[in-house]
Amino acid sequence: EAGVVQSPRYKIIEKKQPVAFWCNPISGHNTLYWYLQNLGQGPELLIRYENEEAVDDSQLPKDRFSAERLKGVDSTLKIQPAELGDSAVYLCASSSGASAAYEQYFGPGTRLTVT
Amino acid sequence: GESVGLHLPTLSVQEGDNSIINCAYSNSASDYFIWYKQESGKGPQFIIDIRSNMDKRQGQRVTVLLNKTVKHLSLQIAATQPGDSAVYFCAENNAGNMLTFGGGTRLMVKP
């Protein structure tokens, strides 16, 4: 079974440019998460989806970040405009249930470098 | 605010020895804890979990211990192998469906 797929794996952009990350969760997983991971730190939740509904986006900086999961399957996370401090790894995860007790399967992440 | 507290130390062990990775948490309301392993260039991978009504849980070569009195969680890896080299994170579920991750410990296994 294929795991969580993310693309691109690496992205280098100049500040003030837009960038988008794509995630395809494990088939059948209704819950999808986007995390941000800074170097040497644990992942921090940005947004959680139940099917196509964003049920927890309190940590998403809404002035520049947006996300969508239109058909309740794959998802896109966008930053516009990017800032230097956005350089990090953006992880996508999915699980088969809504509770945190359901195992979250992580993708390999997209490493973003903003110059 | 309350958080899982863990700076990023490095633990270096000899192959075949046992490893112990520690994690302190501050939220006494947390009811579920997970250990993740993250290899370079990969996302975190689930290792083992434990609920707050337990104080010990064993898996294959791994054991998680939970001490609620001092809010401490540990991961023990028996007969550590080179493939165990990675960064290990503990995470707690303290707010419904949200996991809060600690900062990670790097485990280096010397052959």
C-alpha cells in the first residue's frame, strides 16, 4: 500500500513569492493533517481536516497561509507571500479516524527554503 | 503554556547496548502518549504508544514507561542496532484530537 505522498520534496524560493505544497493521503484515510517542522524541533500542527472540512486551523497563520481539501482526498497548502521565517519542513499526515489515538502516518515532507 | 518539554540532546550508544530516551511533560490532563522515530529525510514513524491508565507497555525491542507522578515518559530500546539511529520524539494528546510534540532526541549508534 502506498504511503502518504507529498510533492515537491524540496522547494527554494525568494521571499515574497508564493509556494504550494501537495499531499495525497493514504487511501481511505478521512483525516488529514498539515504540520510545520523547524530544524531540531517536533512537528507543530497547522491544520486538520475531517474529509473536506477544516476542523482545527487555529495554528494556521491565516494572513499568508491557506489550505484546501476540496474533494476530501488530496490537499494543498499554500503560502503567499513567503517570508524568510517560513523556511522549514512541511509535513502531511493522515489517519483513519478523527481521534489522536488513531495512528498518524506521515509523508516525507517538503523542505522549503526561502531566500 | 503547557507543553511537552524536550531540548534536542544527543544520546550515543554502542551497538548492542540498551538505550533510554527520556521526555518530560507538563500537562497532567494528557491521557495518551506516543513515541515517534524520524530518520533523516523522512517523516516521523510511529513506534509505540501508551495510555495514561498504564505505566508500562512493551513492543518488539521497545518499552515505554510512564510515570504520572513526576510527569515523565521514557523509551527503552533493547539491543540497539545501527538502524535505530534517528531522532526520537515523544508526543502527548492533551486537547481532544491534537498531538503536541516535544523537541526530539538524536540517537547515534556506534558500531
